[in-house]
Amino acid sequence: MVLVDSDVLIEVSRGRETRIVEAWAQLRDSGEMLICSPVTVAELWHGARSSDREILTRLFGAFMVVPIDEDTGRHAGDYLREYRRSHSLGSESRATVSRAACGVRISSRSVQNAASI
């Protein structure tokens, strides 16, 4: 399973950076289960123009959207408390997504993630 972060999907939907689009195509065609969180969906949907929504709808069709529940929120809060200063998490939503992804690879442009795209 690979959790794909919003920063990757933003670049994929824009199609501007060849390296990212090619890496996305390899990941998409790899046969691995691709997952994203409702936070990722919200981040992209919020920033999308009306004309981009059809592209995003097709893009999200490649994913299983994993649920975020109360337990995940509590663990994310603990994760933030423990790692925020040392890992430059950037936001509560990124911490929640990262915590929800425990045990799976993360595909992100962030240097903090070992499995960056």
C-alpha cells in the first residue's frame, strides 16, 4: 500500500513537472494499492477551479480513500506532540495523514518522507 500525499497529486493534476508525472505513472501502474485520506481529497477539492474538478474526480478514482476516525485523531495529536519540532510536519492535517498511514509507504515530495516521489 502506498499513501499518496496531496503535494504529489497537486503536481500530477497540473501535469507540469515531467519527473513527477512519470513517477506517478510508474506508481499507478505498479499494481500497488494506492490510498489517500479524506484530508487530501479536501485539500485538492478546495483549491480546484471548476474546470479542474473532472480531472480530480478521475484522479481520485485510482485511490481507496482511508477513513480517519477519533482514534486516528488522538494518535495524530500524540504524533504532533512528539515529532513536530524535530520533523517539520508543517500542519495538523499532514500529521493526521501521516499517522493514519502508519505501516504503509508514503509518496510525497517532502524531504521528510523516506519514500518520496
